[in-house]
Amino acid sequence: ANGAAASSGAKRWRRGLELDDMTRETLVDLLNERSEAGDVQTCVCVCEVIANALGTEFLDGICSTDRRREWYWWYIQVLHRLQLWLPANELIQGSTDPAIQEMNKKSTSIYASCANCRKPLVGMESHTWCAKCRAAVSTCVLCHLPVRGMYVVCPGCGHGGHLKHLQQWFSKGQNVCASGCGHRCDFRSFLGMSGLGVA
């Protein structure tokens, strides 16, 4: 009963705002002023609140899709520069704009740093050895040698190694991480889903 009353109240609230030209003009003025100031964060936040509270139809009456797309694109770029990957990804995934959703499909990046000195790993030679401290970057938990080529890692504990070695380990019925950390890795389903032949 409380849910129905809340839903009914929200519909009345939306109806009241939809009919209020002064509210619409105020929102248009706010978005124009913030856009002129280069404040894409506020523009995107206002658009998100309007879309969630009043729906995209109301939002379409306030500003064009192209203009919103530009705000979102620039705000996502700001989040990336600040290395706020998760909020940027959530904004992209939650977008109703197909052009914004495509951003995840076109430019997926993985940023890594050396566990020893924390220097960012950049370039092809950095996949095996850190350019600053010369520590091995990705070593196999089973053979303890640097991994060249495909490095498989457990997202739960962060340990990994050579694909072939991990296939052998988990094909023997093991379900605990080979590093000895005690984590119950789900490599069997990961490797099985990838069609890499783990029984």
C-alpha cells in the first residue's frame, strides 16, 4: 500500500512539473548558463536528475540530444583524466544514448602499474619487466617465470599466470588459487566459457 501511494504521489509530482513552464524555463536557463561556463559536470548531473525524475521526454523538451551527447562525452573525458574509471563506466552503461553506450565498445583500456615501484606500465616492453625497477611484472604463480603473451588473472585475488599452466592446474580438479593465497578462483568457468578446453 505504501508503494502504491508513493507511486501515485510521484506521478502527481511529475504531472505538476510537466505543466509548469516556469520550471522548464529555469532548467533551460540553468543548463545554458552552466554550458556557457564550461561546467559539463553540472549539465550532466542536471540531465541525469531530470531523466530519472521526469523521464527522457521531459528532458528532450529542454535540450537536444546532440547537446546532451556533447556534455556527456566531455564529462566522461574529465572523469578519465581524473582516473575515475568506475563512475565513467557507470555513466556510459547507464546512458540511453546509443552513441554514448558505444564508447565502451570502441575504447576499452586497461591501465597497469608495477606492484614493486608503482610506476605506470606503458609500451610493449613493460609487459614483462618494469622499465624503472626492472622487477618482473607478470609472473606465473605456478612456474614463477615472467609471462609473455596471454596472461590469465583471477579478478578475485589478482593472481595469474600462463594460460597453459592454469588450464593444467584447474583441469586436475583444483579450485583454490595456485599461489597459496587461499582464494577460491573461478578459473574453471572462465576458461570453459572462453572455449579454451578446461574440463
